[in-house]
Amino acid sequence: MGKDGQSRRPGATLSLIQKVRGTRDFFGADEALFARVESAALAAFRRYGIRQVRTPIFEETSLFTRSIGEETDIVSKEMYTFADRKGRSLSLRPEGTAPVVRFLIEEKIQITDTLKVFYLGPMFRYDRPQAGRYRQFHQFGIEYFGAASAAADAEVIAVGRSLLAKLGIESRTRLLLNSVGCPACRPAYMEKLQSFLRARSAELCEDCRGRIDANPLRCLDCKREACAKTYEESPKISSTLCDACRRHDETLKELLADAGIAFAAADRLVRGLDYYVRTVFEFVTSDLGAQDAVIAGGRYDGLVKSLGGPDVPATGFAGGIERLIELLKLNAPASDAQVSAGDVYLVSADSPELRRKAFRLTERLRSEGFSSVLPLLDGKSFKSQFRAADKSGARAVVILGEAESEKGCVSVKNMSSGEQVEIAEPDLPRLLETMGVPRS
């Protein structure tokens, strides 16, 4: 009987269980880049006084059908939806904003000024896997509640720019900006757009033809080349903006210019979710092919009210960790992708006494904040340990042999310069610091 409770024939081979299509594992260089993106996001968010909220990875399905829109591809085609044991319809979260709004309403969070929160974690959409797009993917996002001003939109965009700058890839992206109007002025544009789409429907893909009546704005988000070419001649939403939307858009552009944030007006830029009003934006790159948006968002003033909460204005963005990892791979120096198991690698003679001494020394270094590695297998020669140390990416190798032990010393090799010195054991932390080995 196997561990899984199933009987096995003598000599039978277990079949290999592989990861589910559309998911991926992160280890080594990829995991290090994942952590780098997370760290940059956390640093940028702290700089702007944004606090974290952690929401469940599944919610009642109605949360997403009401917020995202039943006619969107996400709800109609891509959500992972299932019934629990009581028959309730639940869905793995396909995006992060709706769960944050649900939290805000359910916990009756009082907003007296601007509430700034961020989330970070896995999202799920059943979509065709391709480069930069997975069925389980990871996003970070920020949400500002309570401020209707263009200044809130400008700060949200500045946070995104700050994050990209911290990752060193700001120069590989462009900021695209548009206004999609509000409930007062958008209907006039929708009439113009629908008339255009009906007249040119023969040139559109099947998906776009199906959206003409149900969700015409979503057509402009189509990535198919033929459709995109047709939409170059579609009406511009800027021609139908009301005075309030136009002032909001102009003020935002002035604030961005004042902050030195370059942008390009993109008259046909829309977002794939129904709740956006006025400002929409994307940081895009030409390095990743069709999946070109790495951070995207905008304003969604009516969403909180539509889900049963107060009439609270809101704005924010989301960013894809996998896409940023791919962008970093393409643009970071090869050395940046190397992964070190530890900054300090301990090498010792193979005797019980010195192995124990090396263990104590390693724990001391760790307690003082140095990332340290000690080989755990007995019987390894100095040569094999040095070979492993060289492959580990460590900054320094600490050598504890019979001669060093008798003198109460250790030898330390700087792996960058190749220089090796002997030093009294108590002075080791100070020497490591002068070599540039960081404390965590």
C-alpha cells in the first residue's frame, strides 16, 4: 500500500506529478528577482505612507460579478468559480481591488482623510498561458480612498514611477494616460463609439463584435492587430468629456509635469474592468511583446457605493510581478541575476572537534546578522568545500583548519579580490564589515 492509500504492484513506477498548466515555480535567480520586486514595492509604499491589507484569496462570486461587470472577459470566461459544501458560489480572486473594497465596507473603516492601503499576493484567471501571462499570477496594488482630486491620481502615478525607478527599469517604460469620462459624459461617447463599431463590424474579431452592444468600451482594449488598426480611426473620448472631467484631466497633467513625470496622451486607452471613471493609465514597455503593461490603474469613484458602501472616491493601480521579473531579466546585468546562498561560507578541516567549532562560529556570525553557510555533510575535503564555496556566490570564505584552530585564528578569503588574511576569531565580524559584507 502506498502513502496515498493506493496499492502498488511490485516494481511499479509512480507517474510524475507536474505543476498545473499556467502556473510556475520560483527558485534560484527567479525567486531572487521575485523578492527584489516585492522589496522594491514595499519600500516605495512605505515612502508614501501606504499600509498593507491582506484579504482572502477567495470571495463570494457576486463580489466580482457586481464590481468587474458580468460582460467582461474576466467574469464571463476567466474566473475560477466553484460551489462549496453548502452550495455557495465562491471564486478565486481574479484581481485585488474588489476584495479591498469589500473589506472597507464590511469592517466599516472610517475615512476622515485619505486612506491609503496596498495588497500583494496571488490572483487567478483561466486564460491561455503565454509569455507574461499565467493562470496563477502575482500582483501588488495600491488603493487610495477618500480623495476625489487629481492630486490623488498624480500621487498614485508617482508611486508607480518610484517603484520602477527603484528597480532600475523606469527608462524601459512609458506612461500612457487618458480620461474615460464619467457617468455624466460617457453615454454621449458610447453612442458615437457604438455607431462606429457597427459600421466597421466586418473588420472586427468575433469577441469585439460580441462587445458592441454589451461593452463597447472594452473593444478598444483588444490586442489583435487588425482590430487595433481599425480603432485608430475610432472617435476620441476627449471630444465628449464634460467640463469637470476635462478640468480633472488638465490638472492631473499639470501636476505630473510639475513632478517631472513624463507621459503620453493615449486617446483610446481604456482598462478591462467596468468600474473605471476619468483617469486611466498604464506604464508600458516595448520589451515584452503583446503583454506590455507592467503597472496599470486609474480612478473608480463609484465602486464602493455600487457594492453597498458609502459614496467614496477612489483611485489606485495594480502591477504584475511576473512581468516585472521578465523585464528585469532582459535589462539587468547578468551579475544581478546571480543568487548567493549566503554572504559568508565556512570551510573547516574534517574532524569532530573542528566541525563543532565551525558550527559554533557559524551560529555566532548568524546571530550578529551575517548570512552564513556551513557544509552539513561530513567527510568533505578542503578542495571540495572550496569548490562549493566558489559556486555559492559568497562574498567571503572563512577557513578553519588545524593550524588556525591552534592559534585561535581563522583565515578569511575575499572572493572578489582573492586576498586572504589571517585574523583572531573575535575580530572576524569587524573584518567582514570592512570587506563590505552586509548585516541583515
